[in-house]
Amino acid sequence: MATVSLTKLTKRYGNIEIVHGIDLDIADREFIALVGPSGCGKSTTLRMIAGLEEISDGSIEIGGRVVNDLPPRSRNISMVFQSYALYPHMTVRENLGFSLKIAGAAKEDMERRVAEASAILGLDTLLDRRPSQLSGGQRQRVAMGRAIVRDPDVFLFDEPLSNLDAKLRTQMRTEIKKLHAKVQSTVIYVTHDQVEAMTLADRIVIMRDGYIEQVGTPDEVFRRPATRFVAGFIGSPPMNLHEATIDDGQMVFASGEKLPLPGQFKANVATGDKVVFGLRPDDIYPTGHGISSGGAADVHQIELPITVTEPLGNETLVFVEFNGSDWVSRMLNPRPLRPGERVAMSLDMSQAHLFAADTGTTLRS
Amino acid sequence: MDENSSARLKRRLLGVVYRIGLFLAMLTICLPGLWIVISSLRPTVEIMAKPPVWIPQEISFDAYVAMFSGIGKGGIPVIEYFRNSLIISVTSTVIAVAIGMAGGYAFARYRFRGKSSVFLGLMLTRTVPGIALSLPLFFLYVRLGIIDTHFGLILAYVALNVPFTIWLIDGFFRQVPKDLAEAAQIDGCTRWQAFWQVEFPLAGPGIASAAIFAFLTCWNEFALASQLTRSVSAKTLPVGLLDYTAEFTIDWRGMCALAVVMIIPALTLTYIVQKHLVGGLTSGAVKG
């Protein structure tokens, strides 16, 4: 069990800098998700922690020990690859026991630990099969088993679920969560899927273009996004974001439509400021069909035309036109709506977000 | 006749045609070899007969007996030739495959300056016909004093085979996912262990086929060997075939018998190794 600290961690390929001196402290037994779009440097960061990628600058500490130049085998980590990377010429048993064999473990010890890992993951009946005889989900489990057997300080997961179909992914997600509860190791989990990050992690690190945008608990990054990027990235369907100019306590949008400035931001903006206004689909709903959270005074009423509806059974996603584009809203206890119909919408301004248009950072104090 | 039965009939007819075509193709490929075996067992008169005699009238093993009978009784130093061939072919194959593995691995896994030019350069050496090298090599070898030695021929064959083994083995290492070596390193292997424990077994079939090709090239090579060897101490079997030519006559039967002796080990080796040439060993390594 170990803490992990990244200090000014930098990766350059030639003249191109991929990761720009990031700092991150991960507590012992913490489950951290690195999330971001493709090319944001999350996998490179993970590979640097694993020792598969040399670091250009900065340092990495695992359990208080600087491991910058240590080879992967000396870092006491284990990693689950996106491609599973099972050894195809070995049986499941041999795959699981490979690291112990290399370490020169005694035969009984090896058998016991392979048995333990296979019991945790339900691989008992598959031990004599080869990877080619397994389904995707089973391969995934073997890959995780191989990681458990080593009893590492830190587990590294590199998009482990992205090759599975949607149903299996949900199932394996639960298994990973259970697994973490059982083995109680520090976990660093890379994914581009924000749902995985939200459901699994203790803290989420959102990366973009080689920088860390925000580090926080799932609740923090969802409720108090630090930047416009985080606001748009976390949450499904994504937050509605629109540029506006402040004019005398009001937000004026490009189309000329106006909304009152949310009370919590009044002190931080002045007339003429360019801002980005954000509102989650949960906080805009056909009046009477939403979760009311803020004070009634902060709910703004407006009549908007419906463009499309997407019924999901227990709720309906209602797209309404505002400022020349679609806003998505979530309607609970849905009633039938027709496109073109104008409905009264409630905008819960107490839940609104405001970001500076130029820097993208939050205007929340 | 309904549609289904006519389709079925058509499929069967096609199957028959397919088999006949295959048989003819195999016959064309095998006939020269078969002809050599038959010719080694019958008198010269029959070999030279026009029109050809297809079915041998009498069969005798005289040529084989004579071959091993020693000098003066129509024999040639076949044991020595065989030994030379074996030493030269096996040694140069082992060296060429070892270099090919190192080179192929480097080309498949590492990025370095001038990689593609070096690779192209290696391939270009294959465009030079071996016979064109025989005269310069001859002069060079005479100066160096390695003419008519095992070492000289081994050196030439290694140079001849290395570009080919590198090219072939590179392709096979490329098929082994990079993730596997990385997973092995995380599992506690050094780079070296990861290679031998994971990548080497998976590229095994490719390395085996490179070895077969290299061995057969050396085993059957004539042009260079005939120039660079001259005595019993270094002559290989293909060069030994020339022992059956005299000023005015050629002992076709003896030559065919020696050819059969040459073919047998090559055939045996290929048969043994081809079982290991099963592809698709990497299936199941990555993805679902």
C-alpha cells in the first residue's frame, strides 16, 4: 500500500511537450481516475508512473521512494492494459502465475496465490484454458487477476473496459469497485469515459492538453467545475453552455435574449464582461417536472419552443430552443410534448455556473 | 430438376474440377523430383532414351552402392561432402538467424535515425546476384587465405542470408503486440527476460521459417561454393555433383543418386520444422 506523488512531471517527445509539469498527490488506498479526451496525456502519465515511458522532467514517488529511473519491475506496481495483453502461449494459470515464476516464488506459494486470485475473480474453471479460448469479459478478468496476484503497492488501469460491450462494461465496473474494496490498494485508473470515472473514483483528475484542469471528488467536479472545459466534460447529457455579455445585472446572449444574472455571481462580474453561462439539464425543466433544489426566488421562468423530445421511460430529455441553439433539459414525471409547442421552463439559477469567456475559469468566489 | 439440386450438382462438379486442377499442379511440382529418384535407379541407356521411357524396366541400387564404394570404384567422397555441407549450412544458419533475430527485433521495436534507409540498404543487397560476387570474393578470399575453407563459405552464406532473415523476422516481431513485452516487464521481467519469455516464443514460427529458408539456401547453393571451394576438405554436396562429369561423359545416374542423397536431409528438416510453422499463435493476446 502506498501513496503516489507526481511533482512537476513532464513528458517531451523531441521538441513537443505532451505533459506539462503536472503535480498530483494520491493518498494511500485512494482510487484516482485520470479522465480526459484522447490525447490529453492521461495514458502517457500512467505509463510514466508504470515506468514504461521515461520522464523528461520532474519526479515520481511511490510510497515515499523516488522511482524516476527505476525499471517497471522495481516499482511494485501492476497494470491492466486496454488490450488485456495476456500471454497467448500460456494458460490462464500460467498467465496468473507468471510474475511469481519470474520472482522465483515457491511452487506452493504460487499455487496458493493463483488460487486466491482466481477465487476472487471467479476464474477457477478457466485455469487450464488459453486466452484465445476466453470471451472478452473473461480475458479482462484474467488481466485483473494477473495484477492482483502480484499484491502490488499500486494498481494501474489503462482504459480497461473500453474493449467491452456496454452491458459487460457496466458489470465489470461493479467488479472493479468490489475488487478495490477487497484488495484495498491505491488505484490509478485511466479512462475517457466520465461515467466510469464518476462511479469508481474517490477523486477525479480531469486532464486536457497535458495540463490538469481540476482535481476533486466526483461531487466537486460535478457541482463546482473549476473551468468551462470540466463543466462540459463531466455530466451526461453535458451542461448547456452559452456565451453572454453582462449588462446591468443581466446576461445578454448573442440572439439578444436576456436572463437575470445568478445572485451568487453578482459580486464577481461587471457590466461589459464576457462570460459563459452554464446550466445542467437537471436545472432546466418544464415547470413542475424537475428537481427543485434552490430557493424559489432563484428559479427563473421562461417560455421556450420545443424542438425534439427523447423519451427514456422514467424521464424525457426535452430540447428547447434558446439563443439560436438547442438546450437540453431533463423532464421528470414526463407528460407528452409535441415539437413546436411552447412550454413554460424553469431555470434554477441557484445551480447555474458562470465562467470567464477568455480564460474559461469559474467566476465562483 | 429444382434449383437446390442443380446448385448441389454444380457444387460437386466444381469440387471435382478443383481436385483435378490441384492434382495437375502438384504433379507438375513433384515430377522433376520424382524423375530424379527414378533416374537414380535405372541404367543410363534408359535415362537418355528417346522417346522417354516412363516406367523403368529394371531397378538397381548400383549408383548408390558405387557412390559409397570409394575412389577408383566409381565412388566419390560423399561422406566428406555431406559433412562439409552440414557444418557449413548449420553454422551459417545459426549465425544468420541469431543476427536476423537481433536485427529484426530492432527494426520492429525501436525507432532510430536512418532506420528505413538501413532497411532498404539491406534489401538492396538481395538484388545482387550471388554469381556476380563469386569472382571478387574469390580474389579477396585468396588474399585472405580463406579460400577452400569452411569459414570462408560460412562467411559468404551468412552475408547472403542475413538481409533475408532480418526482413522475415522483423515481420513476425511486428505481429507480436508491444503490450505483451510491457506487461511482462511490469510482471517483473527485465527487457531481456521479456524477450525470451514472451516475444521469442510468439515469434517462434517466424524464426523457424527463416531458419528453414536460410538452411535450404546454404544447402543448395552452388554458384559461390563451386568458386570458393576446391578440395574434399571444403566442397559441399552441390559442388560434389560435378565429380560425376568427366571430359566426355556425364554419369547422369550417379548424379541423380547424389541429388537424392542431398534432398533427403533437406526434406526431413523441412518436415520436422513445418509442424512449428502454425500461424495464429498470437490470437487471444489482445482485444476481444
